[in-house]
Amino acid sequence: MVESKKDIKFKLTRTDPSGARRGHFFTEHGKVETPTFMPVGTAGYVRSTPMRDVAESGAQVVLGNSYHLSLGERLQTVKRAGGLHRFMGWEGTILTDSGGFQVFSLEGSEITEKGVSFQFEEDGQKLFLGPEQSMAIQRDLGSDIVMAFDECVDYKAPQEYVQKSVERTTRWAERSREYPLQDHQFMFGIVQGGIFQSLRRQSAIEITNIPFDGFAIGGVSVGEGLDLLKEVVGYTTPLLPPMKPRYLMGVGLPEDILASVERGIDMFDCVIPTRYGRQGTLFTRMGKLRIMDKVFRKDKYPLDTACRCYTCQTYSRMVLRYLFFSKDPLAETLATIHNLTFYQDLMADIRRAIEKGNYENFQRGWLNSYFRKNSPRKK
């Protein structure tokens, strides 16, 4: 087994009575304050949005996907550009997913001990991805944090299948860890196990016995709902080493993040703020709003009067609504800038609350305001 020769220098600076953690870690591309939310740039870009604006939102880490970045000429283009950081125009930390989630969600995927065979979505070509292939892609991309190859199962999968999947994920994790990466790259292992507490425990024990630089909980936020997510995260997180970063993959909505921070999670990613934004759903401290609703047609207020983003400082709700109905690409850009800033402001507020030892009260007050029925001003 390859021993980690690097130190991500994760440091816990405060633990709130609720269980929420405040800390930071370092990569070659800078310091990352935790808890942190990572915008998703699946194929090497955050849709509709310059990376300058992503940085101005307060984001410190972005996420790319090794499956999508390996298709067609993309990987060669990234290599010719000098790596993923230069390709994206991003100076901060980059985490790349292994591609497992995307591959296993494809219809007709065939899983063996070696890896998974699947059809390329665009031309039907038969392709293969296993631990070694995923690690090679991520090494070539040059991301700062590499995710081990794992199998993400449906939360409705029967226990017998999940048992076999957990065992296979452990073997794949060992093979992933053996693969040589670039000197600056760290690798995180992923705990699976579906909704079964005994299998989560088994997976956590096996994966944390491998010398990874951080650990993730996978296989949640796949349709199981907030109550079950809380339950799974609640009994899995304590099984992870306290002095290494803890990453909850694919989460999520603000209420999911707040609940998971309370359960000791340090890192999050999700497409929700960017995807919702492009579709015209905007997050505010008083709840979500659909900007194309007719109630906003004469509304001269910004999306959120407490928001510092360029969109809120420059455009009113009625103008943003007009841009969406005009189908101008500017609408998606402005909406994405706002949603990303909203998420980063939420994470900054979370960090401050933990520092003050007041996270439980902060969470309660924030959720009370957020879920209060939004009554837009009528003009």
C-alpha cells in the first residue's frame, strides 16, 4: 500500500457544541477554509459564467469530472493547455471526481472486478473505466484533490447487492491508492454502503484503513430525502478520522448543507446553485423565487437586498425577468453569479457562527427566515 508522502495540513480551529467543525487545509493552490462549498465545473467550465466571477463569489475550490473531461478531444486539449488550472483559468484548488457516479448512471453499464464498461453517450462507442484509468485521467488533469474510484449504488438497492458493492469499492480504493500521481496531488477515499448502517460501518473501517489524505461519504443525495440523508450522515461521519477533511458528495440544498455541517461535514459540492440559476430559480435569504413569475414584472428591488453580488448591485428583479423572457444568455450568467454568491455567503456565515460557538442558534434562525413564505412586494 502506498503511504501518503504529503500532508494536506488540515487543522481544526473550532468545534461547536452542536458538532459543527471549523478548520482549513492547504493545497499547492492555496488555503481552503472549511466548511466550504465547491461550485461544479463538470467539463472544465462553470456554465455561462467566467471564472473571474466564480472567484469573486468567494469560492476557493471548484470541481471537475474526470469522465466528462476524458471524452473526445477534451483530455488532450487540457494537456495541451498545460493542465486543468490553466484550461479553466482558475488559480485556486481543483477537486476532480473519479467519474464513477456518471458512469454507473449510464444505461447498459456492465460492472466487473476490473471496472465498468459503458457506451459513450455521444456516439455509442464502447468504453471502459476502472481505478487505474480514472487515476491516470486525474493525474493528467493535474487537479489538487483526486477521488478514488468507487461504485455509487441506488439507495433502493437490496442489501445483498450493496454488500458486494462495498467490498468491490474497497478493492478499487486500494488499487486507486497504489496508482502514482503528481507530486502535488492528494487523494480522498469514499465510504459507501447505501442506507444500511452495518455496511456504512464496514465501508468506513475498510476505507479509513487505507492512507488517504481525506475521506468522503458517497451515495447520498440520490433521492433518499433529507431525513434519510441526516440519518446516514449522522451515523457515518463519526466513523471518519477527525483530523482529516470530511467531504459529503453531491449535497446540495441549503437545508441539506446546514444539517450536514451540524453532523461534522467540512466539504460540499452540488450543481444546484448553477443549474437552478440557469433555469430561473434564485436563492435568497427569504427563500427561493422563480424570477419569471409575473409578480416580479414591475419589481424594482434586487433579488436579495442583503446580497453583495454584481447582479444584486446592478439589476432589479424586473430587469432580470425581462432578460430571461428575452432568452438572452446574460440572464443565465447573472443568475449564476447571484446563486454562487448566495452559497458562498452562507458558508461564510456558517464559519462565523461556528467560531462564535453559536451554530445551533444560527441554523435555527437562518432556516426560519429562509422557509418563511416569500411575499414579494407588489408594485
